Amino acid sequence: MLEKAAGSSLTYATGTVTETANRKRFGVQVEIAIFDRAGRLCGTAKDYQSRVEPGARWTFRALVTQKEAASARVTAVREGN
């Protein structure tokens, strides 16, 4: 989802990734597609976590630079990039 930072003009795409496998993940990156009010892709955002433990939840927070952003969707979660 999109979240406006309190007392700021910054917007973040936020959400949670859960490691369901029983092993540590290193260099995890989440990629998020950003859409305008008409549903058109207007940009992307990314966040990175150096390590995610087995069964752990990572709450990501990726900076969104597109002023026209109205919605977001996770498009990929990768390890080691």
C-alpha cells in the first residue's frame, strides 16, 4: 500500500514479506510497480534487506518518487541481487 510520511511530502510503498522456507535469505530485494489513478504504470520502487531469517517477516518501506502514484503492487522478491 502507499503511505504518506507524517509531517512530510514523502510517500512510501509499504508491505510485508514472509520467509516461508526454512533457511536464511541474504541480499533480499523487493520490487514494487507504481500505478497512477487510471491504473497505468508510472514507475517502480525498491527496498533491500541484507538478511531475512527462516519464518521471519520483513516489513519493507520503499520510497516512491512519482507524485501521481495512487497504488502499488509487489512484482518481484529476489535474493542475492
